[in-house]
Amino acid sequence: MPPASAFATYPSLQDRVVLVTGGASGIGEAIVEAFAANGARVVFLDVQADAAGRLIERLRPGSAHAPTFVACDLTDVAALQTAVQTILDRCGTVDVLVNNAGNDARHSIEEVTSEFWDRTIAINLKQQFFMAQAVIPRMRQARRGSIINVSSIAWVIPSTTCPSTSRRKPASSA
């Protein structure tokens, strides 16, 4: 774990329940680490059990609360709802939801299939809505809470592997 000075310090996060999707690796791992360094009770959902285990073992010694991992395929709405209910039963509330999970697979327009489209929407958009839906009633009851939705900046980066930003020239009709 980096020295405490590597993170901003927010005493108001002490003992708050923070739920992070896609928290086992990448940006999500850094989010889990930063909230844990602030004394939050971090719970994270992911499909990467091995990476989650390594993260917990790395953070446990320096954390007021060792992060908790809940295995969950976020594209399965029923599983997502069950996981959130388990967390709410265990923790009482969720003070902060960080919708971080996503997959930034790049494809040209021609390569996108209906199945790829549906999977991409399920991973990058649908689960964010249903995660928020699952925690909002308890946040309203507690009269507090924050929802942070993380997304890609791919749409602003000129790329030939991202349909929304493709700068390809039309094929010649020769």
C-alpha cells in the first residue's frame, strides 16, 4: 500500500460504506485502495476472484476495515440485486456507490454484432442503472448518499477502433 500521503484525506469517509463495482483491478482497484486508505468500509463487486483476493491481502494490514469482496456478474441483474441486498443486510446502508465496472473493447463499425452490442450495453450501462436502483431506497432512508458513475473517455479520442469516433475515410468506389 502506498504511503498515506499518496491519497487525499477525507475524515468524513471514516466508517462510511462504499460499494465499488469492478473493484478487483485497474481503476476500480485504485478506487478501493483510496477509500480504504480513508477508513471507509469498502465492499467491491467483481468477477475476478483471484485479483480480489490479492487486493484484500495487500490492503488488509494498513486498513481500518479490510475491504470485502462479493463475486458478482453485473450483467446478471438478479445476481446484482441479490449481491446488493446481501451487502445492505450486512452493512445497513451504502453511503457511496461507485459504478466503475466496464469493458472498453474497441471494434470497428463493421465488426459490431448484435450480441456484442447487447453485452457492451449490459456491462457499460445497464448495470450502472440497476446498481443505482438497488441502493437508492436505502440512501433515501438514510437521507444521504452519493452515486459516482465512471465512464470511458473514448468518445473524445480520435480512433479507428471505436465506432463513435471513427475517422475512417469512405472506401473508394473504384
